[in-house]
Amino acid sequence: MNVFTSPRLAQAGVTLDEAAAHPDQYDIVEKDIMDDWYRLVDYEKEGKLSLIYNKQHQLVGAKEISEHAEDIINGLLPAIEFGYTPAQLNRLVTIFPTIGYSAIGDLL
């Protein structure tokens, strides 16, 4: 889902409502993204990233509200779809400074 508002809203995978209803299956991690370098230089005013992990600590869902929400969620889709572990994600070398770098960095 993507909503083109300002700020934008995007999500993929397991929803926050589903994760909250099943705490025995999922963990929710809220990230403060406003101190991220990419967002500071872009003068973003508002943003929040919610990551949903299964009990094996694989990313299974994500939701973001920010000016780049659709880009972040697009960057996280492979991790959600293929069930990458933190060790596998740590092997990825992304180019700094890009929003993709920020997306993967939020997972580690």
C-alpha cells in the first residue's frame, strides 16, 4: 500500500495491526528516522519507520511515514519477500548516501 500525501505513507508485508494482535509470533521495532543523515540533508520534518520481525528475526513487514516512504519500502521488499536474516543483510554493501543505504541501515 502506498498513499501519496505529504508526508507519504507506505507499507508492505505483515501489518502493524496483525503483528500487535499476535505478539507471540511477531516483534515490532519502531525506528526514529529523523536523525538519519539522508533525511537531515533533505530537511524532512516528519517520519517514522515501523519494522515487523518474526521470532527468527526475519523482516516480515514494514510501514513508513515520510517524504520517501515509497522508496524505503521498495528497498525493504527483497528482505521481506526472501526472509533475509540480519547476517545476510549485513553482507550487502550499499552506496552512501542514498535512501537505499538508509533503508538497509535501519535493519541492522
